[in-house]
Amino acid sequence: MNAVDGSDHYEVAAEGPAPSLLVIVLDTNPHAWALLAPTLPLSKAIANILVFINAHLAVNNANQVAVVASHSHRAVWLYPRPPSSVEDVEMSDMTSPHLDNANKYRPFALIEDSLLTSLRELISTTTEADISTTTTTQMAGALTLALAYINKATINYTGISTETKTTQTAVDTNEAPIGLQSRILVVSVSGDLAHQYIPIMNTTFAAQRLRIPIDILKLAGDTVFLQQASDATKGIYMHLRSPQGLLQYLMMAFLPDQMSRKHLIAPSQEVVDFRAACFCHRKVVDVGFVCSICLSIFCSPPEGAICLTCSTHLSLGDYGAKPAVVPRKKKKRKKINGGVDTGSARGTPAPGE
Amino acid sequence: MSVSTLASFEYLERLPGTTFRRLYQQPSTALAIFRRMLPHLAKTFVMALLYMSKPFPLTDLDLWVNPNSKRERDKALQLLSRLYIITVTPPSRDDPQTITLTQKFGESLRLALTGGGEHNSFGVPSNDSVAEGVDLAFLDEYAREQWEGILHYVVNSVGQSMGGGGQGPTDAVKHLLEAGQLVTTGRHSGKGITQAGFSFLLQEVNAQVWTLLLLWIENAEKMELDSVEVLSFLFMLGSLELGRAYSKDTLTDSQRQMLPYLVDFGLVYIPRSSSGHFFPTRLATTLTSDASALRSVSAGFDAASSAGGAKGFIIIETNYRLYAYTDSPLQIAVLSLFTRFKARFPNMVSGRVTRKSVGNAISHGITSDQIITYLSTHAHPQLVKNASIHGGPVLPPTVVDQIRLWQIENERMKATPGFLFKDFENGKEYEGCVKYADEIGVLIWKNDFKKMFFVTRVEQLRDYIKSKKLK
């Protein structure tokens, strides 16, 4: 009898858990993996990640997955493979023995095959010159690709129905009351990403707006900005102390999607490093200078006191002047060192005339 | 909606442990049960346990789960142990309670995820020359024809002559429908539809398929088929790919014996020219799909059926007016079970849901929940879209409530089978038990004054009381 009250209305709308899309950004930086090889070689890590992907797909048969490699000089799609005309013939005869295996669920086999093929391709096309010129990874590019893909998938999932609802040919309208739940998992091995500070933070804020958690699984190295990314998007950040146990970490901490995370206590980072990188030399700074107009950060006053971003002429006040003996001056300098020199009447940089 | 489909799995829950252990030997079965039957949180637990080398202490699980979600946690654990997926060590004073996956299930699920082994449980694709003209559209059309034939047979037994509808199901299926008491062959009024038949009609396709299949399994024992074999075969069908030919050679004898029945149901298509392989249809490949996925699947299925109209075709307004964009006699017949139609146009019918029409349906044994589920399952995309934009329910709440109220008018009582606990020694014991029963979600009614309470399931509570007695 109590069933007829207001609280029951929404039961009709609520259905089973919404499918989720997992985009994995795999850091394939050759330098970092070479360092990691004694504890966890790339091949083993890939095998673990494949099991993880299968587990994700097993949870719900509408679940989707996508994998981007963030390589040393470019970001590449591993799965789904970008449509290319050259590979078609090669792929069909390479895949046949795998795919007819009756001991493996076919969707799993398809993904594994495609992922391994494209990864091999990526590694074989990497030249020495590519490796020697850079030691980092194109994380920002990969994250951007991931966000773009999520956007496309979300539109595909919800949008089709609104566009083609009038026509009778709306074959695959899969409108669900709750949209596709997406998240990004970054498997990161590289260290410093300071030179990509701005693009990474931009993707972070985009993800934050779209409510896409960015989970970070750190196998090696330490990156300030990925910590900030996961913190801002309410993702999980984990630094593995023993990378051999990668699979268990993946299964326990990173497999639950947003729905089940509500019921779980996610591992959290104790301290988040909120430092920023300067716009001039890409150095991570504790204390720096901030343009009063566009809020760009500089580690030292830009040349000619002109902001590099917005070209505003900044008046630096007395910064850099020889310390005078007058005690009042000394106090002033301290303030300037404090980064933002508010509070003093003259010191606030103002746009020049 | 998911509730109605899950209901068909109640059959599985009744199976004894040995049956489960045999079922779990097939990776495809383990995967299907994992995917289809478990609530979301339970899946998370299973995956976390899957590659864990040591037993997982229950106290650690408590640390992992949000304290506010204790109820969900207990429900998940209860279901998992009922399905023999996990084993929880009995509480004792020396060791802390731990949970582990049962060996067979763990092994099979791991095999399913990683591949390998020699079980062939995901079907052997056939490389022989594939029959001409067997494409997705053909399979969909074939499956639809077979299935609608069955539905027409059930509907026609109401007495409303629909006319046409193909040649109807085979005798075997007719027998099955009668055995399952979906239709009766009464002496006085010829064939008649039963209450079960009505609920059958109002289910979504996937649930209908399962209902029929489970009926078949129950009757299979008479046909000397092993229910475990049948189930594993069905779960295997669920993992096959639509539009591919699979070889019959690797099937066991009893599985081959099942194929003709599945052909009758429209789950499998065997080309006449070559008998060496079979094609699973959409009905088969979606057997183990999730409720959310079914929306899209049934859309694909219905869209393929040119005459059947689009999947979502019902618009219902707050003033109880109902518009159904369909010209399928089957759907109109189903709707007319609880709607008073006023006008019929070439591509739509319009009518009203009235107290009398709903009351009529209820007197036939249709429940308000079934009506509501049917309406929301087949709601027009426009309704669904509006609901998702505003975050509200698909159907107008007034209508939903009113339909429920109409049912309650006649039903002042609701019977729940279960167990009554009474005569507690003291208030503390009573309170502990009630609290626990509530947490695991089996508590139906309690009376603090008389120290009595009523539960639907007793197993876990019994263990709990035993463990209390130990201490």
C-alpha cells in the first residue's frame, strides 16, 4: 500500500546501470619503459591492461573502451584503430587465426588483436631520431584525443535519437534516461610534463566541466599536473609502490565506474601538489609572478616588463631594486617575494599606459 | 524493466549448489551469469576478488565500502553466496571472516577474460561456404516471424481474431505453451489465455524469450535433456556473434538435440541447404544482455521488422490519453488489454486509459506494474527524450499513480511468503536480529511491541543467529 506515494515516481525512469566508456591513455614513452623494464616490462603491463579491459567489457555488454597511446613524439589511437586504407588487407589475414578461437569471447579477441597490432605498428614506426629528440610523452595530446572521443561517443549515444527521431529509419536509437558514463584512465610512466602545463590544465578543466573523472595510475616518475588533474576531476590517483601487482590495483581501484564508486571509498592522495609551471621557461615554481591582467605565471619578471601572453606593459614597482638600508624597504621586498604583492599601494602591477 | 527480466532468473537461484558447480565449468556461463545476474556492486566485488591470491578479510571489505552503502554491500554479498560465487567462511573466534571466490567460478571467469583453455564454450565459427542471403536483415526477419507467430498464437487465444500472422508456431511450441499454462485448452470456451499468458505478453522480448526457455528447461527433464546442458548451451548462444555461421560439429549430442527446438523459437536459424552449421539470431545473441542494452537491441529488432513499427510507439499524456504509433495487430491487441480505443488510423491508434479498462485488465490478472512497465518500455522516443532532459520519469506520474491506485482499489491485501520470527529472549536479541534483517533487505514487517518480525528469506538470518549464539 505504501507503494503509492511520491517517492515511487522515479522508479519507472530508473533502469539498470548505464553503460560506461573507459578511455585508457597509455603512456608508451620508450625511455620510461626502458627504466621500468626490470620490474614490469611493457609486454607484461599490456597483458595486464588487456585483462583489465576485458573485465571492464564483461561488466556490462554495452560498455565501451578506447585506448590512446601517448608516445614520445605523438599521440596515437590504439583502439579503435583509425580507419586507414593501407592496413585493411594486412589486418584481415593477420587476424583470422585469433578470431576463430572458440575459447575466447569474440569481442575480447577483437580488441586484443587490434590493440596489439596497432601497438606493434607504433613501436616499429618509431625511429631513433624520434626517441633521441625528446624524453617525455605527448600526454596533453592524448588527453585531448580522449576527450574528443568521449564527446563523440556521448553524442552518438544520446544524440542520434534527437536527430533522427522523426524518420522511420531510426534503427539504433539507444536513448537511455541516463547517458553514457565516461572516464579516463591514464597509465603514466613518465616524469616531468611541465612543458605541457597549459594544455594539460586546459584538458583537465574541460574534463571537470564534463564531469569526466581522470584516474591516474602512476607506475614511475612523478608529475605534478596529473595529480592536479585527478584531484580537480575527482578521479583516483595512485602511485604504485610495487608495479608487479598492476592487475590487482587495476581490478580493485580502477575498475569500479562512477556508479559503484558511490558505494566505495576510493583511494585518495594524501597531499596534492598544487604548484604551477611558469609560462616562460616551463619551470615548476612555488612562488612566481602573476600578470595582473591575464593571470599568466612567470618565474622571473618577463623581459621589458611586458607580459608574454597578453602583451600588457606591467609596472613592476620596486622589484629588483637594490635592497636599501631603510627597514621599511626590506619589509616591502618580502612582500614582493610573496608572489602577489597586494596590500601595498604602489606595488600592485598595473597595466602600463 | 530490469526487474521483470531478472525475475526470470529466479529459476536459477533455486538450483542446488551442485548444479551451479557444473554450470560454472564453462567460461561462457560464468561470464553470462556474472554479466547478467549480478547487481553492479557485486560485479565490483567479484572483479576485485578475481585475481586476489589470498582470502579477503571481511573487515577489509568493510573498510573499502562506504559505510552508507552497507545495505547494498550486504545485498550483494547475499546474492553472491546464494549463487555459489563466493564463499564466506563461517564466523569463528580464532580467525576473522574471509571471503573467496568459489574455485570453479573464479577459474572459469579468469579463463573467459584471458582466453585459452580447450573448452570451446564460445562457439566454433564455421569456415565452410556460408549460405547465400543470410544477412542480418534476413536473420532479424526470420526471428521476428517465428517469435510473432508464437505471440500471435497466445493473443489469438484471447478470442480476438487477428487474422493472418503466418502459419503459427509448431506443435511442440503449442504444447509447451499449454504445459506452461500460458494458454489453456478449456472444454467450454476453446482456447483461452491465462493470467500467466497475459503477463507473458506484456513483458519485453528478452524476458519473453527467457520465460519460454525456462519453461522449456523445466519440461526438458521430461525429454531427457540435462538442464545444466541446456543452460550452458543457452549461455553459449548468448556469447555468439550475430550474423556468423557456427559449426555444429563441436556440439554435444544433447546440444544437437536441442537445436530443432531453438529453431522453433526463432533463436537459431539452420539453412536448409547445409546442415553443418547454424546461425544464432538476435533473440539468441541478446539472451545475456543487460536491461540497458536491451533498449537498443529491441530497437534494432523492432526496426528490422518493417511491419512492427518503431520500438517506442506509445505516447501517454497526463490526461490519460494514449496514442500508439503502430499498425501491428499484435501490439494493438496487447494495448487493448488495458486501453479503451477510440480511433484507429492507418499508422496510429488513439484511446484512453480508463478506470474501467484498467480494472478489466486487472480482473484478467494483469498487474498495474506490468502495465506500467509495458508502457515505459515502449514509450515513444519523444517521451524518453523529454524525461532524460528534465531528469524526470518517462511516464506522467499522475497516470502511473492512478493505475496503481486503480489496482489497489480491489486489492487491499498483499501476500508475501516468508518466515515469522517471534519469542525472542530479550529485547536486545530482537533488536539485533531486526537490524540485521533490515540491512540484508529481507525485512518485510516488524512489531517492536510484540517482538515479532517477518522476513522473506531465512538462510542468512539463521546463520546470523547461530553465530550470535556461539558468542
